[in-house]
Amino acid sequence: MEALRQDDPRRFGRFTALARFHEGASAVQYVARDTVSGEVALITAARPELAAVPAYRRRFQAEARTAERLAGGWVAPPLDTGEEPETPADGPEPLWTAAGYVPALPLAEAIGIAGPLDERALRILGAGIAEILSRVHAAGAVLQGLAPGTVLLASDGPRLTAFGPLGAAASAEARPGGQLSVRLGYLTPEQIEGKEVSAASDLFVLGLLLAYAATGTTPFTEGPAEEAARRIAEDEPELDAVPQALRELITDCLAKDPAARPTAGTVAAELALEGAAGLARGGWLPERLAAAVADQEARVLALEAPEETPEKAPAPVPAEAAEPDEGTAVPEPAEGTAAPEPEDARPVDAVPLDAPAPPVETSVAPAPAGSPATAGPEDARPVDAPAPQEPAAPVAAGDGDIGEDRGTTRFLNTGPRPPQSDRPTTQLSLPHELVAPPGASPAPVAQPMPPALPVAPVAPQQPGPTYGGPAPYPAAALPAGPAGSGGAGGGPMVSLPLPPAPAPVPDPAASRRTLLTIAAAAVGGLIVGGGSVAALGSGDTAVATDDKPTPKPRRTLPGQPPEPRWIYTHPASESSPLTTAVWRDKLLMVTSESQASAVDLRTGKRLWQRADGAKGQAALAAGADLVFVASPSEFLWLSPKNGKVVHRVRYTDAFGDLPGLAVGPLAGNSGPVIWFTGSHTVTVKAPKPKKGKKKGKDKEVVQAHFFAYDIVQRKELWRTPVPAGRAPGTPAYRVVVDRSADVLVRQEAAGLTAAEVKAAKGKGSIRSFDQKTGKLLWTKQYAAASPEAATGGDEDGTLYAAVGKDLQAFEADTTKPLWRVEGSDGSVFGTPLVAGPLIHTTERSQLVGAVERESGRLVWRRSTEVPGTGNAPSLTLSGSEKTLIAADAVQVTAFSAADGERLWKFQDIGSAGPKGATVSASYRTLAAGETVVVQRDRAFYAFPVA
């Protein structure tokens, strides 16, 4: 860190800058604090000279949206972002994002302090980064954000701070003629050959990164710098200094053929089956690095806001960025250009998905006719102005291109010499409307090299070898293209490594959602299986095309989840699902605002949809051949074959004595009987006034009832008056347990009236209703269980409730305590699940377990390994009760119900809209025989389970 400079911004929205944290090629990071809340943040602010380039702004914002979608785990959650102004100011507006501050060291700095990492630390580092890559690749995107300066080492595991080529750029500069030049630190064999990057390119860079972390030097550095490109493309890496147990895996990552490299999920699983978080428990950093991280944290917390200085006037917009005349012609895109990048990574104003990408202008020789087309960025445009003869000096990161350690900087052909310009591998063109008209002669813009950053104080270092950071590959070292070295730089055309688009599929909404699985024997790293899981169905049908789909074979890893039997995507043209239910292990019933629909559980094909079932509640089996759906105005009995309405009972007919009855959520069901609440409004006339007094006003009063209804006989069994809930008046009940003589019910806390909350004095209540008559038998409270406390019960008369951080068992009829299971500090238990002699437990601390019903003895307890805390995972048992499924907002984890062995994990990256909106819905799981259906918003996956 260093003190703020005179021209540094002092404010970023609600944050006050405290110090410079890190200087990169395209942005500067600041430590900042929210002066109101005291929250410390890491601000990433674009360099002003680059923020003036619209192409840069869009790419910066696209990478910020990627970071937002990846937030959680090893990616710090975003806190705020600079808003794009509605009316442009005279100068470029600040461009910045804020993320939570995590004390951590860049990998390059850590290697300089303590030397290469040991095998355990390498496994944690590689598994953590691979888990992030898996989530990126699952969406059909490519990250290209890995570099020793973008990977940080924190006390609990690695962190990633760059989410695209801008963040990982070794140099970036605004070029004359309206171009943006970006050079990455690492190149891959396919880039050298002029081919399109892919997910496998990230794996090659991950291999380089791990080899560097293991040895302190980068592979392919030995030899003349001018032959660096040939070595990358042809030579085998020298990995003798890499730990033996990791050598084969890193060698596989560095395979020349992208198809031969492992997937990110495979790497994560082979490095740490229990997951990076699990392996890092108890600490993972060497003592020196742990001390350096702690020292950094202390210095950050001690920072005070600097004294305010007069702000500089905004820099004028360069003449090159001036808008051209309206008559400027836009050249047509060249044929053979690469597909555009994925929609979830595209700028808001990018061209449509099916539009061809325009070519990329580069500072090196163009590829000859017939050579492979390069992948062009979405926002690139052809540039009319000729490239300048002398390139401007690039803005380099950190210590620039001065490399004292020849072992790690040979690619730059550097030694003890002054910094020099390096030809950029690629240039990203400005949009054509910002390019100078033909004939204009833009003046070169020279960017001075920033001074080297001071080194922060760290723990004393013992005498030993010095390790430098890996340096970028220079464009000058690339071999000449087939046509010779006639172009500037004399190298092959290398496209700006922006994420390529996946192959188009019929449904754009479905194409933005792909399957992400996670291997976990003990907990598991993220897995993307062999490509077969990336193909999704169109809106109306699932991927399966026959009644007995056969999964494609793929490499089997311990803990890897099974191939889904099918994948179904609810059509984007319809409203999102409201409820889902399984009908007799044959149909998946989905209701939405517009209709009810049925999906075949064998194949994943949608069979029918019925508008009558719009806004319906979860479908139930009414006998052997009818589907029951409760809509807002009527009960429906539908044919499972075609959705035809067989019976219809309107509430006005069935409950004629309760005009205007509003039916609440179903409280529960047992066999053919459902329980639900309902309310209606009645007018209570004012009493007759006494002589000489005015008559009072009539009152509108809400009356509520608790109902039992037989959906096979289609008749009401009983109703009983209950207190009305919070406005609009229908209380929300949930059946805790259905016993032979009574049914135990609790009212959801959100529906309690203010008077009920006050009377309860912080305690929740359970009501008992007679099974035959509906008569209220008793109302009881259990210890200090709150109205929000999770509760469950069994038919033997035992009630289980969360009390404080513990789970307690009570005799339901007497409230006598039976046993207590201690929970985690700062956590609470979720709703338990009774299964035979066991009770499966779930906690907000992401712990799932099993205890004996009789004694409360702990049988097993495991973590889902989801970082942080949230709501307690919801639990579902497979039909055989052998597999326990835990689902939360982040992932789904499968356990062996008997002993808690972690079987697998699953994540769906979510679909993103053009403006960056992402799916944040929690996962739902439904058991159907030997299948568990995992739902997240519109996506459904059917997995076979034991």
C-alpha cells in the first residue's frame, strides 16, 4: 500500500478513499471506508485515460457483472458500483466497483516473501481457483482473469479479483486512431496459432500459475526470448521441481491440445475432494505469509481518511475520442469472424446474439486469406485510421517490465535495463462512431510509466533465494505468420482474449443456463462433466428425445454426481414457476401465474398445460387417476393425461355460507385430506343506540376458519373458527405433525397480528385440533421456542423445536423436555426431518446431521461447505430414504442418510439477462422414487439417487 497521490479521487459514492492498495495496468485499487457504517471496501477504479474509451467502459462493466454473478466463496461480494450518468459530463465519469475487503496477499508477492508453496497449499490454491473456473465455464464463458497479481492468498483460502482480460492485463493503453490495446501476461498454444480461446485456455493458464506457485518460476522460460512462442506451442514443460503428487495433473493442464486438458471441475476434485474450504480448515498459509496477511489487516484498519485537497478539474476528452460526422460510414463485418461472446458477459449495448462479430484491428501482421478467423470482442469495430508507426508507451502494472530475476522474466528478454515499450498482442477497436474520420491524423498519446509501488512491510525474511513474478510474453517474441513478417511486430494475429460464445441453441434463455456439478466425496470440488451436460432443451421440451434417455459416458470421479436423466427449462415466454410438486412419481406439476403444466418424470418432456390452473397451489394426487390443484377461486381435478378439467368446485358453491371466501396456503395433507385456512369479511351491524344517542357505524370484520377437506370425495369434513391473521386476514398455518387423534399446527410468524405478537411474549405456540371434529383441543408453548423457531414432530407424540442455538425434544401433550442437541455458536436449527429411528437436522451454519429420535444422540454431522451463513438448508429424503438432499440458496448437497458421507454437490450458475440480472432463487428439491428433481427458478434437473 501507499499513500494517496494528489490526483487520486477521494470519494467513490459512499466510500472515502484511504490509501492506494494495488496498481494494475487498467485500474487502480484503493482501500476505502464507508464513513457511516465503517465498512472497509476494496475499490477498483478505472484509469481515467482508459475510462474515456467507451469500449473499455463496456468491458469494465461486463467484468463487474461477472464478478457479481460469481460472488460468494472465493469471490468477494460486490458492495457498490459507480452508476453510469444519464447525461454525459464534460469529462469522463469515474468508473469503479467496490467489493468487500479481505486481508490477502497477491500470489506474486507471497512467493517473493516465502518462496514456493508446499503441496497442501498448492492443492488449496488450485482447487479454489478451479472451483471459480467451473462456475464460469458452466455458463459457456471463458474467464481469462488469472495472473499472479489477480490471485490473492487469504487466511482461509484463495481469492480472485479479476474477471476478464482487463483485470488481468499486463498492459493496457488507449491508442491513437480510437483503439484500446490490451496485452495479457500469459499466452496459450491456441492463441499463438491464432485460434479461438476456450474454457481449456483457462486451464492452461491455471497450469502455468500452479507451476509458478510450486517452483517460483514459470514454465517455458529457459531459452532465448525470441523463441518463447515456439516453446509454448511445441516444448514440453519442465516440472521436475513440482511436487511429484501434482506433476501429472499440472502436465495435463499444460497439454498443447486443448481437448486433452482436464476440465476445471476435474482439477478441483483431484486436488481437494473435500473442497478447498474443507482442506484449508485450521490454516493453510506458511507462518511468514500468515504474519504478512495479519500485518496488512492491521495497517488497513489503522488507516485514517486523508485531509481533503482541492479536486482537479476533469481532464478534457482527447480529440481522438470526438464523435465523427453523422455521415461516417460503418464498414460491413468481415466474413468468417468468430461468434460473439456469451450474452451474460456482453455489454448492455452490444449487438444481438445472432449478429456477426466485426473484425479486430491489431498492431501485428494480418493473417493471410484462408487462415483461421480470430475471435473478436463484441464491441469491436473496424477502424479506418491507419495504425501509427510508433506505438504509444503502454500503461504497465506494478513494477512494469523490469525483471531482476531472469528465471521468471526471460519472455520479456529483460535484464537490468530501463523499462521499454512492448508491442501489444492485441488492440480492441473503439466503436466506429468514436473513430476519427478518414484522412485525420491523430496525434500519438504517450502514457508515462508509473513509478514502482513501494513494498509494504512484511515479516522479516531469512536469507534465501529471491523469487520474482512471472512476466508477460511479448508480442515481439511471437513467430512471423505464414505471410511473413510484413506487419508491425512480425507476429501472428492474436485476438483480444475475450470469452467466446457457446454454440447457439434454439432457446436463447436456455442457452444462458448450463449445468454445473460439483464433485464431493468428502465435500468435493466443482465439476463440469464432459460437455454432455451443456446441451439444454428448448422452452417446451426437455433435452431427452426418447422415453429412455441414455447418459453420455464420461470419466468417473469419486463423488461426482450422476448424469441427470433429463434437463427441463421452463419457457422464458411464460411466467416463472410458483409451485412445484410430484404427482404419483409420474408427473412433475408446475404452476405459474399463467397456467399449470405437467412434465413427464421419465423423459422430462412437457406433456400439457392448462390455463385454468393459473396461480394454483402445489398439485396433489386425488385418488389414482386425478390431479388436484387449488386455484385462487376454485378446486380443480385434472386428467393426468392431457390436463383436461374433470371436476371443478368453485368456492362460492362449496362454501356458499362464506361469501367472498379467500383460501390461504395449504397447511398440509395426509392421504386424501387437505387442511387449509380461509377468511371472509362480514358486516357487523352497530348495536341499537340508547334513547337520545346516535347510531354507531357498522363494522367490517374478518372471520377466519381452519378447514379439513377430502379431495377424493370432494367434500368438506369440518371447519373451526380461528383468530384472523394480519391483514388481509387469512392466517397461514403449517401442519407440524399428523397424529391419529389430532393434528398439530403452528401459525407462521409473519401472519401474527400485533396483539398476538405482544401476547406471545417472544414465544411460539402449537395448536392441537381434533382429527374428526376440528375442535381446538389445546394451545401450548415449548420452553423459549420463538414464533419463528423451526419445529417438527412425529406420530409418537414428540415435538422437536429450535430453542436458541440448540434443538430440543418435548413431549407434545405435556411440554416436558426430553433431550437437547447443542448447535453451533451463532447459528440456529432449521426444520428437522423425521425418518424412521433418526431425525435429520439442518443449521444455518450449513451443518447437516442425524440424531437418534429416542435419545438425541448425535449419529453424524457434516458441513455442506458453503462459505458463510444463510438460511438453514432445506432437507429432502429420497424415496428409499438412503440419500439425504440438502438445498440452500447456493447449492445442493447429497449425503448418505445413514452415515453422512458426502456424495456430491450441484450448482446451476443461473441465467443472466442482457443487463446483468441474474437468477438468485434458492434451490428446491423433490423426491420421486429413485429420482430427485432439483429446481432453480426455471431450470429442472432429474438426478438418479439411491
